[in-house]
Amino acid sequence: MMLVSLAVAVVLGLAGLVLLVGVVWWVSTLNDLIRRRNAIQNATSVLDACLKRRYDLVPDLVESVKRHMAHEKDLVDSVTKARKTVMGARGAGDPAAEAAMGDILKAFNVMVENYPDSHADQTVDTLMRSLSEIEEEIRAGRQMLAGNTTMYNNLVQGVPSGMVASVHGFATAAMFSIPEEQREKTPAWK
């Protein structure tokens, strides 16, 4: 009788140990699914923030470049117009015309020196560097999102973790993808 009760105790102990291991595995798998789902949500949030930063930066960059180019165009147009006026009124080789042209060139040099070229270039350069950094963050964010999504989907679709996912309502996550018609489309800068 003692031998039977010892055997029953061993069997119950082993069954309890197997049950305990199963419960620990189940909870661990459930926690892993939750961590991976949260990692996807975090990566999506980081990517959204980067896209918002890019969305906010691009109009500033475009406007800075437009202002820079408009000022330069106005400067060159005014010098060209003045040159034509001087050359048309007095003719080439005329000492008075040459003196007037010298005055125009002096004025041009003053405008160039006073032209906020370094400021505009620094602004554009800073904005371009920021855009480049943001694009790198977006690339890294997309890579992180793809990696997290793949690991999560592997867990959801795998055996035996798929049982835990199914019981608790976890479904596969969609991978980030760009529609086919936009993959080779070049953005138009206005």
C-alpha cells in the first residue's frame, strides 16, 4: 500500500510539475505576444512622429529655397536691366557709359556683400541636413517596424505559440508597404 501511495504521489507530483511548466510557458508566451504587439505600436508611433516632422519641415525648406532663389533672381535681373539701360543709352566704349557701368558693378558688389547669402545658405543647409536626418530616421523606423512585425507574426503563426495567440485574440499584423504605383513615382517639388 505504501508503494502505491508513493507511486500516486510521484505521478501527481510529475503531473503538477508538467502543469506548472505549461502554465509558465503559456503566460510567458502571452507576455511575449503582448511585448511584440506593443513594439509594433511603438515603432508605428515613432514612424508617425518622423513623418510628421518631415511633413512640417518640407514646406519650410521649399519656402527657404524659393526665397533664396527669388532674391538671387531679382538681384541678377536688376543688374542685367541696369546694364542694358546703360549700354543702350550711351553705347559701348563711351567713358560715361563705362563709369556708369562701374557704378552699377559697385552697387552690385554692395548688394552681394549685403545679400544674406550666408544666412540663406545656412538656413537651407540646416533644413537640408534636418531633412536628411529625418529621412534616415524614417528609414530606420520602417526597418524597426518591419522587424517587429515579422517577429510578432512569426509568434502568432508559429506552433505552439499560435494556440496562445488564437485563444487570446491575437491576429497577424499587416506589414508596411508602399502601393505599387507609388514605388517608382518621383515626388514633384513645387
